[in-house]
Amino acid sequence: MTAKMLRFVTLGRSMPEKRGAEARREDFDEIYADFAPAQAADQASRCSQCGVPFCQVHCPVHNNIPDWLKLAAEGRLEEAYEVSSSTNNFPEICGRICPQDRLCEGNCVIEQAGHGTVTIGAIEKFITDTAWEKGWVKPVKARQQRRQTVGIVGAGPAGLAAAEELRRQGYQVTIYDRYDRAGGLLIYGIPNFKLEKEVVQRRAALLVAEGVTFKLNFEVGRDASLEGLRRRHDAILIACGVYKARDIQAPGVGLGHIVPALDYLTASNRTSLGDHVPAFAEGMLDARGKNVVVIGGGDTAMDCVRTAVRQGALSVKCLYRRDRANMPGSQREVAHAEEEGVEFVWLAQPEAFVGGEPNRVAAVRAQRIHLGIADATGRQQPRPIEGSHFQIPADLAIKALGFDPEDLPKAMGAPDLEVTRWGSVKLDWKRMATNLDGVFAAGDVVRGASLVVWAIRDGRDAAAAIQRYLVAKEGGRSATAAE
Ligand code: FAD
Ligand code: SF4
Ligand code: SF4
């Protein structure tokens, strides 16, 4: 069956049904239902099959979007899945959590022409969720086994994507992670209402079935140094993300119940996964019955405010020093948060934290901000307005100001590893290589806090670079286990 494409002229954009805000506030389930097959096919048929598809250009993994949209429009979903999974290890994850408005969909030509974008992300999710349901997603076994081994530090999306690519080429791959579950921020950072945890766990199980070895609760720098791993493996990939939370310098910041965003989100995710988290049980990381103030304007802040709503907070406010148009977080997430009852206090920053009993935060004292002229970076600079103080009651204050890399040479016992002045791993991007022979890097640890889809792209690029390195190491031929 050949589908008629270019239907954007007669057919409007529609998304899968979104649950009402009242229902969403009551649980941590994802907020969108699935597309019905006919609706997915219709929406895919809106694509105008551009000769130069800007959606694909602006997708970090360069998905062949027009091809799989056409296949989806024709109901050829198994083929659509094959095409979509050939460029992306986790399409159903990207379909759920990529900021499509800034990537593929924001650059779709029919969006630019005022017809409303093709709903690329939702269709990508639909194709891959269908593939899982129908049993089309199967472990891929390597055609030949190779003797060479690769050690990967970090089981986040960068490490997992690289592991899958290398294992499919027959290398013996071991992933080391300091957490007790694989997934990195996919499992302990991003909340369930954006990405249900079974979606991540079934991917990790697939990697096990493909022959990847996981060594969890294994911290490089504590259980082995990077040098020790280099002696164990023919190549190493560092994909350990960035975890040093940026802090606030303000009087009273040391009071109780002022917590870093990732501690708060990890506790919530662990609790949803059935773990006992003492700081949650004791109330420090639980928003129930509290007035909550989240400080920051990025996606992490959006995840915190929406988690607090679901935990049953009395009130949830987000304090951000710039305005809505200048915030780094996705506008789509802000809209979801507002629907769920979050109040945004734009153009305001904390000046001090006011203590109550017993040595806990009781309020955030803030001041209003005026956005000055743009500096060399092109961003308007926030300037406090004199005498504009005001106070917001807060029984829980969450700091969501972003992340920097840890002191990696020290943390990993690798004093010779070169890092940039921001602390990220210094990389030769063409070879995805660090300054240490046989040591590669990918994901947030190289880019700074970024996106899942960029981590996947880096993981794939690093796997290709590692393969080139290992083949060269063997004198131009690749050693197989049978030799
Ligand atoms: P990570 O996912 O951080 O994984 C690194 C892994 O390395 C972790 O499992 C860690 O335990 C392990 N590790 C670290 N040090 C060691 C060590 N010494 N030894 C062993 N293991 C170690 N991106 C999006 O695209 N969409 C979103 O909606 C989105 N929401 C986000 C929400 C939050 C709250 C946060 C914090 C980030 C969000 N991101 C989002 C960003 C995204 O999660 C990251 O860009 C992505 O996970 C980076 O992948 P990674 O593999 O480089 O690192
Ligand atoms: Fe869009 Fe992300 Fe999918 Fe690429 S991976 S097509 S950017 S949703
Ligand atoms: Fe289709 Fe939009 Fe991509 Fe063009 S830019 S190929 S219309 S999805």
C-alpha cells in the first residue's frame, strides 16, 4: 500500500491524548497516551518528504525521519522500526524526552510554513513501542566473537549506546557503574512521568541478552583506578556524566531542608522503584504537605517542581532570575508545569534563606531582577533592583542550578588525564580520544550537562572510533576468538 503523503494541507497536527492536569497530579505515570495506529499513520502522512529534510539535519543522530514517516504512513511499522533503529539505539526514549521543539520538530519545514510540525517524536515513540509489543526488538548477536575487551565507565545513555554498538561488532564489553541500576540519569534523574522506568530497564536487559557484562556498585576511583582498568582492557570509554551540583552563595544556605535537585529527584525515583530511602521517609526529600521553592530555570528545575506537585506539596513555586523567554528549560515543560499548578516567579533571585525551627528553612528572601543589556554572549545580564526584597514561605528549598564535572583526574585516580578549564574531559573529537592511549570519552563528561540524544550520538561515534583503534592495534586485522 502506498500512502498519500503531504497531507499537512488538509490534516491538522495532533498529539496523542494528554491526560488532564488533575489526574496527572495524582500519580507518576507518563502524561501522554499512545497514538492509535490510524492516528499515527495519519500524522505521519502530513510529512512533505522534503528533498533536504531539515528535521534530519537538526536531529543529533541524523535519523532518516522522512523515510520512517513514509513507512509509518503506509502501516509498514516493522520496516519503519528497522530504519529508525539503524541510527538510534534508543528511539523510544528519544521520542519521549528529546526537546523536539528545539531539534527535529522546531526545524520541520511545515512548522516553519505555519502548518504545525509533523509530530516526529510521538511517531518515533509509537513505532518503537509497537516494535517492543510485537516482539520485533530482539537481541542482536555478533557474527563473530573478538578477543579484545572494552571497559566502559558509566551506564548512562552514552555508555549503553557505545556498549551495544561494540558488542554487536563482537567485542567483549564490560560496563562499570557506581549505581546499583543501569541507566544513569535515565533511571535516577529523569522522573517517571517523562520516562517510565520499565522503558529503560527493558533496554538494559536487552544489552545483557546481547552479551554485555554489567559490574554495578563499582566505582572507578574507589574499586579500581582508571589505570587498573586500562591494564584489564584493550580500550576504555569514560562516559561518567557530570554530577557536581552548582551551589548558591547566600546567607542561610546551610539550613536544613535546602537540598540539591539531584538528591531530591533520585530519592523520588528510587522510592517509585520500591527502594527505601531514609531521607525521603524522614521527610527531608519529600515535598508532601510543604511549601516548596525550586531555584533555577532549566529542565532539572521543571522536573523538581512537577515532582513536588505529585508528592502532594501545599504550594510549588519556581524562582528564576530571567524571564520566560530567556529560560533554558523547554517551553513545553513550563506549560505542563503551569497546567499542574506550579507558580513561576520570573525575574527574581534568592538573596538569603530565613531559618525557622528546628534549624530548618522557613522562607526564601528574594529580590527582583531587571534584565540589562546583552553582554558578549548575547544574553541580557540580570541586575538586582535595589530595595525590591520580598519573602516566600518555604519548608523545602531545592537548588537546581546545573551541574559541573567532578575533579576527574583525582576522582578516577588518573592524574595524567587532561581536562578543560571547565573540568570536562579534553577530547580529540575526530578520534573521540583523550590524551591517554586507548582511553576515549563520550556524553556529558565531554560536553557538560547536555541531552540524552547527544549522549547517544557520542556513544555511537566513540564506539566507531574504538573499533578503528582496536583494528589498528591488531595490525590492521581484527582478532576473533576463534583465531
Ligand atoms: P549519565 O546519564 O549521567 O550517566 C553516567 C553514569 O556514570 C551514571 O550511571 C553514573 O553512576 C556513572 N558514574 C559516574 N562516575 C562513575 C565512576 N567513577 N565509576 C563508575 N560509574 C560512574 N536530557 C534530555 O534529552 N531530555 C530530558 O528531558 C532530560 N531531562 C533531564 C532531567 C534531569 C533531572 C537531568 C539531571 C538531566 C536531564 N537530561 C535530559 C540530560 C540527560 O539526562 C543527560 O544529558 C544524559 O543522561 C547524559 O548521559 P551520559 O551517559 O553522558 O551520563
Ligand atoms: Fe527528534 Fe530526538 Fe527523534 Fe532525533 S532522536 S528525531 S531529535 S526526537
Ligand atoms: Fe517531513 Fe518536516 Fe522533515 Fe520535511 S522537515 S521531511 S516535512 S518531517
